[in-house]
Amino acid sequence: MKIFLIIWLGQLVSFFGSHLTDFALGIWVLQKTGAVTEYSFTILATTLPWFIMSPIAGALVDRWDHRWTMILSDSGAGLSTLMIMILATTGHLAVWHVYVANAFSAICNTFQLPAYTAAIPFLVSQEQLSRVSGLRQLSIAVGNLLSPLLAGALFGLIHLQGIVLIDFLTFGIALMTLLCVRFPQTHPTHSQTKSSNLSMNALVEDIKIGFIYISQRPGLLGLFLLAISTNFLTGTVTILFTPLVLSSTSPLVLGGLLMFGGLGMLSGSLLISLRGGPKRYIDMVLGFTALSSLSLIVVGFPFSLSSYALGVLLFFLSITLINIGQEVILQKKVDLSIQGRIFALKQMGITGAITISYTLGGLLADRIFEPFMASEGILANTVGLVIGVGKGRGIGLMFILMGLLTLLLAVIAYRYPRLRWMEDELPDIALH
């Protein structure tokens, strides 16, 4: 665990710094343009490269040394941050610079994340995989919980350029930790023999191998489809949480509710980090998928501070434990020579689903559900009698429907034997 913990600390600091910059850049774009559309493009510039580059990045990660892949990826993202800092300091920063920087950083991260995840089985024993996954989710939880609060406070004190400088320094810390350690051998032999062949045909063949590997294992395919489907359903409504809450209460209450989300992530991460994982991770994935669906349904009903706080807490707790369970299953069951591709393909599917759902969610809310649940809407005298009518009630109905669909998916997945028993049917890989 020693090598991993050194790397993890560096990545934790870097992740926190990146979250500070992401939040600050969002504020800057909104202040500069006053347009939500321009702000949404900053998110698109981050997610679209993930969808396009993930298969290629995964194939290359399986060929390259994981440590050097992380070093180069962090260096590239750090240079992108440096350019933003220089432009902001000299007064030449434009909105399109933010789009380009976000896209370039996202491309670097498509290499960094699969390399980081695929290197873990080489660094720790199989018994430690769940604790390691918990620690990785803990770093995400800390970033989500603290960075918006700190970035909001720092933005008025040191402005955008100061926050970006902090982010650049955190990249330096991450690089120092990677340069100070040595990974065990992380190249399966056959990948070494192919590493010099970087032709397009070879890369396409490697990508195809990843798809074939998943399709030939019904349990893994079921896990992928479950992850993509649930992310699509939840993404459709989670992007609408802010307007849903603000339709009933103040931004201060919204901030408090989002802190409960961070506490949920923190709780799930600490639980696994300190106590370890269950005997069967698929049961944890399916069980907390069902719990996440119930939390969506709770949030869909008329606003109550206690019920919304509980729903947000349970949702992010569930998502954290689902992510840990899926990650550990793949690390234990997928051949080491192909893990980079498998993690990249999973991320591509999830990113694609979320990108579509974010776009679709707003359209469904504005053009269908909100008009239907208006005081004179089509559903006002039926569904409206149960969950109320007026502003935000269409979004509430969407939360309830997506929660029910997610619950249905959990039940279907539980009744699919190849997925439910995949941990028994697929052998564990030899880690060392």
C-alpha cells in the first residue's frame, strides 16, 4: 500500500486543485457572458473528448507504462492550466480559451484515469482493492464537498488567476509523487512486444479486442449496460436538481443540500476504506442501485428540507458504493493486459450516456413535463393532485419517473443470472 498511498495523496491534492479551477472558470464564464448556454459549452468541452478519445486512450494505456502515462497526462493538464493562468493574468483570457483548455485537459484525463485505475492491481494485493477504491472515491468526495466552498471564497480574494495558480501548484505536487516512486512491472509481455506498433490498424484491432472481450462475457456486458443505463436515467434529472430546488427555496438551502451530497460520498468512501468491501460486490452494486432509485423518488415529491436532505445524502452514498463495487469487480475479473481498454470503454459509455441525458433532460423539462404540470396543464387534475402543480412540479415528476425506471432496471439486473452470479462464474485474475 505504501506506493499507492504516496500516489493517492498527490492525486488527491491535484484533484482538489482541478475542482477549484473548474468551479472558478464556471463562475468566470457566467460573469463574462451572462449566458447559461456559454456555461453549458464548458461542460460539453469537458465531456465530449472523453467520449471520442476513450477507446484510443484505453488501447494505448495497455501498451504504455502506466506510471509514465500518468506523468505525461498530469504534465499536459498542468500546462493547460498554466496557459489559462498566463492569459488571465495578462487580461487576454477569452471564453473560447476556456473551451480549448477544458477539452485539452479532458483528453489528458482520458489517458490518466485508465492508467491510474489499471495500475492499482499491480500495486496492492487483491484483499486491498476495495479499500483502495474507497480511498479513490474519498478523494472525489473531498473535492466535491470542499472545493465549491473554498473556490467561492477565494474567487473574491485572489480572483481567477490566483485560483488557477493554486491548481498549477497542485499538479506539481502530483508529478513529484509520481517521480519519487517506482511501479512494479505493469506491462504484460505481449503488450511489450506490440508497444512499438502504433499504426491505425493496430489501434483499431486493440479497440475491437476490448469490445469482443466484453461481449464474450455476459456478466461483464450486463454490468456495462447497467452502468450506462442507470447513468442515463439519473443524468436526465440530476442536472435539473438546481432548478427544482430553486423553484421552492433559496440558493443558500441549495448549497446546504449539495453539502449533504458531499457528506454522502464521504460516508460511503470512509465506510469501504476503513472496513473493506463485502464478500459479493455485485450485491452491493444492485442493492445500492435500488436505493438510489428510491432517493430520486423521494426528491420528486413536494419540497421538504428533511426529505430532500435525506434523499440527496442517500443518492450520493449509493453512487459512491456503486462505483466502488463496479471498479473492484473489473479489477478482480478483467485480464491485466486489457484493463486499460475496459475501463476506458466503460467511461466512454457512461460519458456518452450522461452527455445525451443532460441535453435531453432540459428539453423534456421545458417542453413537456413543466407545461403538463402547470396549473392548467394536462396532468394538473390527475398527477397534480398527488405531487402538486406549478413551477418545478414537472421536474419533480421526472425525478419520480426516472427513479421508478432505475428501480425496474435494478430488479431486471437482479433477475439476470449471468450478472447476478458473475463473481462466481468469472475467475479472479492473478494479480502478482
